[in-house]
Amino acid sequence: MSNRKLIGRVSATEKYPSSCDDFQFWLSDDTILSPFDIVRVENKTDDSVTYGVVQDILHITDGTGHLSNYVSSDFGNVDSTPMTRRLSLSYAKVSVIHNTKENFMPVFEGAPVYTADNDDIEIALGLDNIDERTAIPAGLMKTSSNDPVSIKYNGDFLIGPEGAHMNISGISGLATKTSYVMFLLKAIQHKYKDDVAIIVMNVKGDDLLHVHQQNEKITDAQRKEWDTLGVPCEPFENVKYLYPFRKQKDKLYANTALPTEDLTEQFSEKRASNFIYTFEHDVSKVDMLFSNVDDPNYTIESILNYIDYGQEFRDVSSWDEFKDKLKDFCTKGSGKNNASSILIQSWQRFRRLINNSINDDVFVNSRSMANDLHQVHLSDEVLNINGGEMMVVDIAGITEQLQCLVFGDIIRSVYSLKHGDFDPDDRSSKKPVPKRIIIFVDELNKYAPSTSSKNSPLLANLLDITERGRSEGVVLFSAEQFRSAIHERIKGNCGTNVYGRTNAIEVSRPDYKFVPTVYANMMTRLKKGDLILHHPVFKTLLKIQFPFPSYNQGGSK
């Protein structure tokens, strides 16, 4: 049974006529309406229905100015009651988003305006055309007069092949960026099961290091929201954790904020390992250490090329030998720097950067087979990921340069896996390569800033993912505080964009020019858990809420 309600009639005036794109209508005095609400207008001329989304709500009177209103209240007596009530009304500005017969003639003066019921909302947004086999829950849309409506993404436009990649922005803490992405990943893991593998990077404390455990704090009302969206309120399945290796015994050789007792349990369940970098296995990845280092004259690139092809580095077999060899090129009069045709100052700078980076415990000369060290190569773990699995890589405790190396290593390994560019012996798993691999990274501004140099190897890989990844089954989910700080081509290639609470300075940036002023202002005061969605299938921006996390969020809050 429909719960539509007549709330007003279209008002077209000489100064403010109805158009193909928008119209206005006056509201009855008992109507409560909000921006983002969807309304329905029935057109008698062709029996079609026009749907629109409320952009702004205003209230006017017949008062000529504030002075006349002041005088009418007994010259400012706040306790006075006017003898005659002023003529007044509230009216709404509406943006047209759909017509059932694709007839976008302006709606007529006096046409009745109704609230939209759940079926209307699905038709208006195009949700009725989404194939349930690919539909992915996006959240709950709460209107002024209806029960929550389940909003769904078209999976073909979220994780490919029609479109792909999602970016979410908003200020720290209030925007709940990570929680929303994890909700989506849970919905995807439930929906696609063995077809999708997930790689997540933990960048804050132990936030994402308990995702295999149930959230004991969740309430029955919060569980009901999961049920409404058709996603089980359960933790993630098939989770493996990878921690940077560290020598301290008190942390079980892992560089992590995870409590020791939890870490011990994960190791005993064979759910965790410590990743390392050895010279023999990983020297080709050194360029990733310089992803965020300014190199306007391409001197670092020249040195890296020389190391790859120079005779002097062919017999090097450890990081210690590598650093010693670099020292020879930094000594005046050694002749080696002359042979390379690269200035000694450039070699000295390169050596300083290397020494600052390759002093972490994660760089070892050789892999140990000791069971208590749990040492693995990160790229090998990525090459062996299977569909339905989630891999959480903890990078919260390492330097920014080393974070770039780890992230770049993951991206390259994923591409090697999808392209078949690896030794079959490196993939011990007998299962087929996952059809899609989703990589989630927070603080994207570290890896793809708007000021990133053109020769950054990490930026090149990120651009490759966002521009071609959708057809190859590689999908990027990313988050950052300020969207304006991200490289133009990265955010331009994200099919789905989500906005959490931000500040007034940010919404004044060019990135938000397409957002109506009222919506932009609302972005500065969104409640925690409220988000605004922009998805190719939706015909307008949508404001939604999403369920409370179903997994244990750790103790770093």
C-alpha cells in the first residue's frame, strides 16, 4: 500500500517559471521536508510522472522588509501577539531527475506534489533497473516521511567492468570514512564470495587488526539496519594479517600496535605473518622508496638505472654490501662516480636517502626459516591470495617512505598476478586467480598528492589502476581527508565518490563546484555516519546512513 502524501502544488510565476531542469512548489503548513527528499508530480497531459529531488526550502511573507515586521509587533515588543497574521508560506526548489516517459516538459502550475514512497524512490533513482545479481548495498536513505529505503550500487559500476574505483573524503574522526569502506567490503565479500579478493592497509593503531572478530558492542537496533540492507552482521571471513618484521622479542618480532596477547593468538591460529625485504628478492623495488621524493632533474632515476645495469652492482648480495658499494661512489677521487657520469653530490644524496630508509628491521640480509619469526615476502603472499580472502597489511608503525614501498609492492604484485607475469612456482595455491582484487588504502594523499612529480613510480602504478584496472579486475578503494589534495587523474577516474563531513574551506574548492550550494553547506555539518553519494547510476546526489561496524574495532579509538 502506497504511503504517498499530498504536500503542495507546483508554483510557476513570471519571475520563477518551471523548466525542464527544475520547478518550485508551495508546501502545506503541516508539511515537514528536508533537502535530498524526493517528490512526485503527476502530469495529466501524458499520464507520466516527474520526479525531483529537493534542493532548498524557503519561507516568505508579505512583509516588505524587517522594519515592517518589527513595527507590526508593537514596535519590537517580543511579548505582543499580532492582531492579524501575515500572509506567509514555505516553498521548495526542486531539481528534476526523472520522468517515467522521458518527457521533460516543464511541470504545470498547480500540479499536485506528493511525497515519494519506496517504489517511487527506486524508479526516480534508477534502482529498479539494477540487476540483483550485481547489486551491492550502499546504505539507508532516510526521508522526512518514509521508512528507511535500502539504496544499492550497481556492482558493474563499482567494481567493474563498466566502471570502477571508489574515493571517499572527509575530515578525520567525524566522516567515518574507514567504517563505510569496510561496510562496503563486507557487503562485497558476502555478495561475490570467491570471485573477489580484498587487500586492506591498516594505517592507524590497531583499527583494522581485529576484523575477523565480532563486534560485541553492537545493539539490536544496529543489527536491524544490517538486516534491512540484506548483509549479515558478521565479521570478515578468511582474514590474514601481515606485519612488518621487528627484532624486539617483546612484540613477537612484529612492528604493530596490536596487543601482545592478540598477536600471540593470531600466530597460533596461523592467521598472521611478518613480512620482510631481502636484497636478492626485493632490490628491484627500491625505486618505490623514492615515490614521494622530489627529483626534478631525474638524478635518482639515473642512479637506479645505473644500479640495474652497472657492472659494479652485479656481485652485491645483501643490503649491507649494497650500502658499502654506494659509499664507494660517494668518495671523492674514487673514479667510480666519474665512470657513472653522475655527479658525486647526486650519489651522496641518494646514499643518504637509502641509509635513512634501509635501516628498518624489515630489511634483512636473508630470510630465516625459524618458525617463531614467521617471515614471509609480501609480494609472495599477494601472489598467493585467493578469491574470498582478505589480507590486512599493517603499515601504521613504519615511516612514510617505507609505506610507499609497501603500497607499491602490493600494487605491482597484484598486477603481476592478474597479468600472469610471475613464475608459476611462486603461486603455490592451486585455485584460480581471483576475478577481481580490491585494494583499499587510507590517506591516499600520501601516495598520489596533487603535487606529485610526474616520474613517481607509485603514481604511475596508481594511474594505471584507475585508468585501466576496471577491465583487468583491479579495483582501488581510497580515502583521504581532503579531496582537493589528490591527483586530478586519480580522482577523475573514480566512478563512485563519497563525501563525509568536511570544512567550509574545502567545499569552496573547484572539486565541489558541481554540488548545489545547499548540499555543499550541508557537507560542513553532516552528522557522524551521514554521507553523500555520487554514483554513475544514481541520477542525483544522495544522502545516506550506513550500519555500525560488525567487526571488533580494536582499542586505539
